Amino acid sequence: MKLAVFGSPIAHSRSPEIHQAFAMQHGRTIEYARILASPEQFAECFQAFVANGGVGANVTVPLKEQALSLCSTLSSRATQAQAVNTLILRDGEWLGHNTDGDGLEADLLRLGMKLRGARVLVLGAGGAVRGIIGPMLDAEVAHLHIANRTEAKAQNLVSEWQQRLAGELEMKPKVFSTLLSAGGLSSAAGSAENGSWDIVINATSSGLTQERPEIPEATLANKPFCYDMVYGSKPTAFMQWAEERGCAVSDGLGMLIEQAALSYFQWFGDIPDTKVVLDSVRSQL
Ligand code: ATR
């Protein structure tokens, strides 16, 4: 089976080793390549991959939005996120899917978090956040608040979702139990009415530059579990800050492995053992 991950940059991608480790668990032989593709080259590179027998792919930064246009069908997760991280060749057609948010949820569950009824703060309003909102709403968190440095981006994202949900409720009435809200970074402190957080997810790219979002101290009043979607050999600035204030923390390596496992499941129908692969990739960071 020919698989590949497309992105730019791509040399750092751990997807090939993760998928090879999954395949070995099931006695499968796969070819999984890294393909460097700029947005201008992406469509052409993808066609060449297909012509060479490619049957499945992952897509990473900055191509996830562009990948929508390569697919003839989109899963509901890809539609919600308006981004594709997994391409699946099914009956001669490319299906676009997004496993990022479900991968985050799986990792939070692995870490012992209970999402149903939880008060969840998400920092950031970029591409990384788009994929999280659907799974969080499906998990019936009690409150999902999106706080971003540029407040208008958080507000726009939330109003887009509110419009979509209003449409869905008309078609399929259901009890909708999550309070969905948005604000600037100062709103991360929470409010008297809504209390403070059980889980704080840093979905900004601040960790890549050793910075952290400038959020108020009161954000951590309830000692929430603090998760950074970025990972590396050392804790991010956000994780260090939260740890110094007595919070339990995690980086996003587990999310990387879980989203890969969900892609792998789409291609092969096998459920990989993620724990051994997480331990092995962690030891090589
Ligand atoms: P991604 O796809 O990783 O989400 P993105 O779409 O470029 O990347 O979004 C980056 C996010 O990180 C944005 O929410 C950005 O905030 P702005 O919208 O205000 O730019 C946020 N971000 C990046 N660096 C940050 C920092 N040092 N402090 C706070 N937020 C930061």
C-alpha cells in the first residue's frame, strides 16, 4: 500500500515512523513517504502520487484547507473543520476526513479527562482550533470558550458554529447542551457566572517560538488540566507556566499519535495500539 504525508516543511514529520509502527503491529507492509509540496505544487504532486498507485495520504501545514478541493466527498469532521488531514481512496474516489479533533479527544481520555460536563477553555482561533470544536460539542462539554489574542477571529469562529448549529437543530431537533462562547485573551479568566475551567487547551502556535499566550493568572484558579497541542523534547512555555502554578500538564504528542491511529483505521480497518508507539516516539524526541 502506497501512502504519504504532504506538507511544507515536511522533513520533521513523524508520520512515516508512526504508521510503520502501526503497520508492524498488524503484520502489514506499507510504503509511507514524506512529500514536500508548497501550496502551488500540491495539486500536481498529489496527482503524481495517485498515478504512482497512492491509495491514502495525510496532509499537514499549510495544505489542510487546500486538500478540501482534492476530495469528491467530505466527512462531517472535514466539513466542520473546513480542513482535511486524511485522504482515503474509496471506490475510485477521494474521501476527505479530519482526525485532529477526535485525536485530541482520544488523548484527553487517555490522560484521564472526562469531557462530558467539563468546562473547557481553548486558546487560539486558527486552523488548529477549527478541528476541535465539533468533537468537543459531540462530547457534550458544559462550556466551550474560545479565547484568542485577536478577539474578532474567536468571535467569527464561534458565530460560524452558532449559525451551523442553528441549521442543524432545525433539521434534527436535539438537546444542545454546550455553552459556546468567545473572547479576547483577558476573557480566559472566566466569569463569575460561568466559573473557571476544568481543562485549558493551548491551540495557539506560541509554543513553537518559546512564548505563551498572555492570559490572566485567574485562568488557573481552579487548577485546570493544561494541555498544549505543541510537543517537543522540553515542556512548552505554557506548560512550564501552568506547572509552576500547580496544574497537571501534557504536551500534544499523544494527540499526534491518536490522530494518526484514526487515519490508519480509515485506511486499514485495524485499531492500532497507540500506547507503545507513543512511548517509543517519546523516547526519541
Ligand atoms: P494554526 O493552524 O496552528 O492554528 P494559525 O492559523 O496561524 O495556525 O493560528 C495561530 C494561532 O496562534 C492564532 O490564534 C494566533 O493568534 P492571532 O489570531 O491573534 O494571531 C495564535 N498565536 C500565535 N502566537 C501567539 C502568541 N505568542 N500569543 C498568543 N496567541 C498566539
